[in-house]
Amino acid sequence: MKVSDVMNPKVVTCQVDDPLSKASRLLMENGISGMPVMDGEEIVGIISESDLLKILAKGEEEQGQFWLPSPLEIIEVPIRDLLFWERRSSRARDISTMKVSDAMRKNPHIISPEASIEEAAEVMTHHTINRLPVVENGKLIGIVTRGDIISGLGRGS
């Protein structure tokens, strides 16, 4: 069975310079977890829910690990909490101005419509990815997901 037999030819995409809020809205409105990122007609990346969550979690990582104050630092705790909330608020403002290019994964793995679904499954499992843009003659013509492959297997050859 070929990728072209199971791929979805109706691909939802966003542009590299779109705001992250638009990408998030497109994911939600279309009930998908990721999509190709385009620069005009050229595929330049992939953006997924995981990428958006990583942007949010980045601020948490910067906060550091578990911390126990010494008795003298007890007075500092309210100040530290205030600074923490100010940084989190600032991060939320930063995200609202971020572009898709700030969160996307660049140089996405792609696959030909003539490739077998076994090849697609190998690429997905080897690179721990959930979707592959299907490209023919340099043009995006579809997308294949893990679910598409499983559905194809269920339909048989």
C-alpha cells in the first residue's frame, strides 16, 4: 500500500510569519495536532501542539528546580513569588507577539506519495514524529499521519 492510498490531500497549513495564536487557532478549529509550515509555496517546518506547549513550559524551566528557603530567606519568599508571577506574565505577553517561526521544527521530514506505508511508518517511528508532509515535484500534495497508516492497515491492501 502506498502513502498516496492513505494520505489526506486536504492539508491545513500556516505561514512561517503567522502569529502563534493563528497557528493555535488553526489546530483547534481543524481538530488536528500539527501542520506543515509554509514560506509561500515551500514547506519549511512543522508546528504541533507539543511545540506550542514547549514555548509555554520554557518559562517554567527557567524558574529552576525545587527550592527550600533558609530561615533568613523567609522574608524573601513573597518577593520571589512576585518576581516569578511577573516573569510568567511577561512570558505570556511575549508569546502573544511570537511568530510560528519561533516555535516550529525546521527541516521537516517529508515523503513521496509513491513510498510505501511501511517506509512512512519507519520514518515516523525512527524520528518520533506523528505526521509526514507528502511532497511531489517539490509541491506539498498531502499529509500522512500515524492514524492514517493504522486506518489503511485496517482497510487492508
